Amino acid sequence: MTSTKNFLIGSTILLSIAASLPLIMPYGVFKNSLETKLSQMNGGKTQIAQIEFSYQPKPVFILRDVVIERPETAKIAEIIIPVTSYNILNWGQSMRNVLIRNAVLSRSFALDLPNRIKTDQRNGFKIDRLALENVSIKLDRRTVGPIDGELRFNANGNIEDLVIRGDQNRVEIQVHPTEPGQFKVQFNARNWELPLGQPVKFEFLKLIGTADVNGWRISDIRADLYGGLVTGSAQLNWQSNWQLTGQIFATNISVEPLMSLYSPITRSTGRMNADARFKYQGATEQQLFKQAQIQGRFLIQDGTLHNFDLITPLKSQNPTILRRGGQTSFSSFSGGIALNDNTVVLHNLILQSGKFQARGDLRISQQKMSGSINTQLAAGAMMANNQLSISGLLAAPELNSRGALRPNHEERTPIIDTEALKSEN
């Protein structure tokens, strides 16, 4: 109890002394010493333009306009050092909960941080935890960020990992140095919507891979999406333009919420298995998902195709135009898909529903549809066939029927016999 009491009293005295520092000591006294310590820690000459002290909301020292080597290498608007008992007792050896705010780092400096920030064995100076706020990385022709995160250090003072969190903590990126210039990167997201392209919502998404100066090789993709599972691998390159390529496999996906993102009216229900190869590219990360190339196959089971009534045209032998409305239930619906920018081509489509079958191809470009479907209904001795042309908009398709053909063997036989009798007479 006595030791605890003495510790609290000592901490109070230390904090009181720290609070009075702005009144009794000019900052220039320890500015050179602090620049030397920071230079030893990051491996580059560090210059501090100004040192300030603030009481609100908590006592902190603020290092303003800090430059490491050159402004093009690393420029930090603020380094905030909290005045705590730990930082006072370990002054000159260790600091904890330091905040870097509004910084721009060059790509080479950011990649070399694991080699730069290491404990100096001669003086043992190290940082325990380092928070990042509004930090950007300058590439050759663009800037990545800003990001918020935290640099965490292991017991010997070297960087253990960088943790970046965003979107109200739904997204977390862990960057762990492995070899010089290489990093293990893991991306985790929960209840997260894609910020670019269509707002696909993942219950859970995990990407694991290795990054270097050229890009990120994603060896493992795992996602819980609309009640199903997505796996795969990918490669993200950012050396010149941004490019993302890869392959995914989807199992037991509920297609209705997915297809509703593209069309809330013409859509399908059911569970889907699929595989696809994809390629996205753009000049910046914001433009990455604007140019898409996808090739894949899909199989949807036990669902309903909404706003497409393929059976009603079989009921009439006269040419008709069937506009939007209706639905077609199916046991299986399969085919291939090719997406290039804003054009979607569905080919080798096969829809099965008991004794009803449909085959065809469909093209969708700028919400406009074109294609053809052959339908067939076989019920005992009766068979009906039809050929439909598809046009109109995705939200309002039009089915143009030439008229159903109903060849029936039992009806054709009497006609042949009658003609034979006429020729005999």
C-alpha cells in the first residue's frame, strides 16, 4: 500500500513539473537533443521547425513541421508527445503513445521504415506505440491515402506490424515486415460494402498475401457473401497504373440480393455456384473498378426469374409481343458470362423447369437488352416450341414471339390418311 501511495505521489509531482515546463524552460534547450534522438531512431537527419506545449485537452508537447532528410522524403506537420509519467520517467530512452498527424512520406521511405526504425543499441532509445493520423504516401504520379493507423513495436524496439483501421472499425489492414522490401499483408473486413463499383456487402472478407514495391500478391481470398462462400486468389499491381487480376470460386450464394444491385426489377432468386476470372484496371485506385473484364460460368438452382415470362408465349400460335411482367420458375439455370466494361454477354444459357426448357443468349449494354431464346414444352404426346427475340430495357424487357409451333403426331396422321383417300378417288 505504501509503495502504491508513493508511486502516485511521485507521478503527481512529475506531472506537475511537466506542466510547469513551458513557464520555466525554453524549448530550445532540448530541441537539438530531441532532433539527435529522432535522427538516430529513423536513420535520417531530422529537423524540427518549432516546439510547442499545450495543456488542452491533455498536456502534450507538439513538434511542428518535422522534416526527415528532405521534404520530398518525409514531411510531418505534427508529432504529438503526451506528457505522462511513463514518458517522463523514460525520457531519452523510450516514448509511448506518440501521434504522427498530417504527414506525407515518399514510397521509398515508407517501404524502408522497418530498416530505419530500430532500437539504437548504444543508447537503447525506442518507441513503444506510434499512432498515425492522416498519413499519405507519395508515389511517382499519385498519392495513396490518407490513412489512420498504428505502428506496433516488439520488445527489442523493431517494428512488429502496422495496423490500419477504417470505416468505423469495420476494416482492418495488418502489414508485417518479413524480408527487406517485402511485407505480409492481411486485410479483414466485417459487414463491409465495397467503396468502389457496385456496393456488394460482405459479411466477412479476408485477403492474405505478400506485398512489395510492385504490388500485392493475394494468395488467399475468403469471404462470406450473401449466405455463401467465396474463395480464390489475385494479384494487385500498382507500379505504373493500377491493375487487379485473379480468379474466384463461389458456392451457395443467394443471388437475389446480388442481382438486385444491378436491377431491382429484372432479377433472379435461387442459390448460385460460380467461377470467374477477372481483370480490373485504372490510372488510380479510385478508377480501378471502372474498367472490368470478367469471364465465368454459373449455375443457379431452385429459383425464379422475375420480369421474364418464358412460358406464356407458348400458349399462342400467333405472333405476339409480351412486355414486362410475369416470372419463370426453374430447377436449374446455367450459362457463361462475359463482362467487358459496361457490356454483359450471357451465352449458352440453359433453363430447366420440369418439362419446360429454354436455351439462348443475351446481351446487356447501357441497360439495353438484345438476344434470342428458344423454348420448348414437352408434355406427353404434346410438344410446343417457340423462338423469342429479346429487346427493350433491363427494367422493361420485351419478348417478341413468332408464334408457338405445336407439331402433334396424332393430328398429322389423319391428315395424311385423308389425302391418301382423296388421291385414290
